[in-house]
Amino acid sequence: MVRVVHSFLERSAQVCPDKAALLEGDRKTTYSEIDSLANRLAGLLKKNGLQKGDRVLMIMENSLQNVAGYYGVLKAGGVCVEVSDRSTPAEASYYIENSGAGICMVSPTSAKRLSGIDIPCIIGPDEPLNEGHGVRFTWDDVRSMPETHPEGNVSPDDLAAIVYTSGSTGRPKGVMLTHKNLCINTASIVSYLNLSESDRIMAVLPFYYVYGKTLLNTHFMTGGSVVINNRFAFPNSVIKDMAEKEVTGFAGVPSTFAILLNRSVFGKTPVPSLRYITQAGGAMAPALTRRLIECIGDVSLYIMYGATEASARLTYLPPERLRKDKLGSIGIPIPGVEITIRDNDGVILRPGEIGNICACGENIMQGYWKDEQETGKALKPWGLVTGDLGHRDDEGFIFLTGRKKDMLKIGGERVSSKEIEDAIVESGLVHEVAVIGHYDEYLSEVPEAFVVPLDEKSFDLEALKAFTGVRLAAHKHPKYWNILRALPKKPSGKIDKEALKR
């Protein structure tokens, strides 16, 4: 068992040094080249005072520098604090202050937006940053360092990453993950996906997002390859890239597949090499899942569920059971994880009873950075309380009902917004939908729907209302309807309901 995360890169660099580890556009970078660059970065960090456990902020899109930066920080004994490359100056200031990071790595794109960032040391492009204060290095400075392997003296129980959750209220919380947390989870994912050195994943999800990070770590653990494509705004270019680079795997959140099925040539473009697809990042409407299954034919589709607090993955649904009889389920626990359904006092509930989805395993976080109160709410003696509601069937398959904070309270009765969203998607009239609670003087809340029509010209709102009227009880019918051209998204690709509420 690999003990520390950067060993994924180091082992593959020893076993297959000349293999293409990263493919981006026309560029291919080998394992030995990435390991060399990571070693040089680690040397630069240590030379300039990085101590074991120091935090390093990374504000970068997926790239060679991002990957070398991630493993290089870990090699030096540092803690990676990766955030969205679209972070604003105010958000960056919060991450710096909260994490205590003294070093920041930025990409050319993020550097233009964060030119006034206030931090003692910056590694990035050769342009003015940090208002002229502190120390600045470029990647040319990194490459000029000796290639010597650093002595980081890193152990499995050391902190490897602080991952900030997007959070629905208040400031983002920093999830603390150790090397052991990440290594255990990575090995488990490799196991149930049957990944090997022959696999090649298309990465459109950002690496700062835990789901995206698993794509990198699993394939570097096995000596596979990662194809980087940051142009999912143009999905047809991604599909073309998948076919040309002969990818074996693809991963996305529900909105990713809505775009592929509704706004691209995915269904008309063969990708013969494609072996499997994974979906996580929120429950996907069964109607959309059915369409995806019909579209991909014999390609295996893994429906998965997880949480940032679990190093990413908690459950997966075996593809054969998805197609046979478990559509709508998030599956069974991944190897090394125990899932229970409990009431608010921690009592385990019987099959069919809805309660809190709780998890135990060596992949569970150490807590929230500098936030004992929130840590106490999430980590109980019986494990991680995910904040999601669900139930287990007689075979042990888990079904997600919704999030506690995503439940509507209509006239005293709790209603899942997901149930309403699924009914709307089933109509076949919409591309995407989000349902939130709208204040009501008499009922406390009533459903408000935001929909993106599949076809703006032919869209018939009255037909949609009639369809959902047949499938949902009267109190679940949206009282307010908003027709939009697009739904606001978080950087991870998830629908941003908080933005809709504002």
C-alpha cells in the first residue's frame, strides 16, 4: 500500500519513466519529466523556508504546472490548499488569511485577476504581482533548481491537503485530509473501477475539486494517463479530443452529461476506446441517466456518491445493477467504507426508513481547519454525518433522498427539491432545472423552479406544468416558474442554488 500521495508519481516515474502521463493539446509530458519538475519545485520551496506542515495556496487551472505544483508541495512536506482558478481577490484573501498560507502559486490567467494579492511569496508568470512586495519566482526559476529528490520526512498521518468546501451558508470551510485519507480512498477507487496502466482519463473537472483530484491520483497511482482539456464550454472539442487521444474513461457531474446529451455531438460521435464513465457530484435525474445509458451502449456507467469530507468517494453503483434493477440508487459502500442510515441521535434505522447518511473509514477527514464547532457537528462517535438524507433497501443499496438543507418545508411537511426536479426533467422538455424554496406567508415555503428549455423556440411551459401536475402532489407543484438560458454554476460544475436564492 502506498503510504504518501506523492509516491503515486514517484513510483510511476520509476516503473514507466518515458510514458506520457499528461496529454494537453499537442503536448505530451512523461512521468519522469513531471517528477523532475516536482522535485525542483520542492527544492525551491525548502530553500526559501518552507517547513513541514506549511500551507501553500494554489490558484491554477488544470495544467502541467498545476500537477507538478501539487506533487512538489507534498514532496517538500507542505500542505496543498487548492482553490478555484476563478477565485476573486476577496476570496483569495480569505483563503490566505484562513489557511495561513505564506506561498501562493498562480497561473497566467489567475495572475491577471489577482495582481494585488498580498502574500510573502508567489510562484507564477513573469509579470508584476504582490504589489511589488515579497518574493516572486517564475517557473524558469523552478527549472533552474537541482533535480535532487527532497527530504520531506512525510508520514501517512501528516496533513496533505486543506480543501475548501463551497458551503451553502457563510464562509467556506477547510476540510483537512491526510496522506492516509487520500491514499486509502485512491486505492479503493482504483479497485472497483479496475484501473490499470492502460487507462487514459479525460479530465474536464478541475483538479482543485476532490472529484477531479481523484482522476489525477488514481491514474498516477496505476501508471495510466490523464488528458487535460479546459474547454468544456465547447463540448464538441472535448469529444473530438476524446476520440483522437483514445481515452478509456470520462467523468462528470450531472450538468456535464446534460450538456453532452443536449448540446453536443456526443451521441453521434463514436469513441471506440471508451471503456467506462463515472458520474458523481450530486444526484442525476433518473430520466437523464436513462438517456445516457441508451447513448453509450456497452460502455460501463458508474454512478457514485461522496463528499469532500470523505476524500471524495463513499459509494458506487455497479454498472450491471444500474442497468438491471437499481436505477436511482447511489449504490453500495466502496471497499474500506461503512455506510449507515441513522436518526439524529445516531440510532441505526431499518431498511426503508429515511435518515442521515453516515460514514466510517480511514478516508474520513480529520475535521475542519480551525473550526471545532463545525467539526463537532459533522464528526460523531458513529462517523461522518454527511448532511444527506437517504435510505437503504433490503439488499443494502442506498438511495439518496436529498440534503437536509435542500429540503423544502411546505405547510409543515418536508419535501425534497430533488423529487420535484426529477419530475421536471422526466418531461423531456428541459435541459436543466433547479428548485428552491420561495417564502410564503401561509405555507412557510412553496417550490420555485428555474428551468432551461431544451428547445427555446418550441418550449411550452403549460405543457410542462401539466406533466408535473400529473406526477406530483398538488403541494409539490412549483408556484413560481423562471425560464432561463442557463443556470448559475459553481466552479465544480454543480448548479449554484445560493445564487438563485439571491
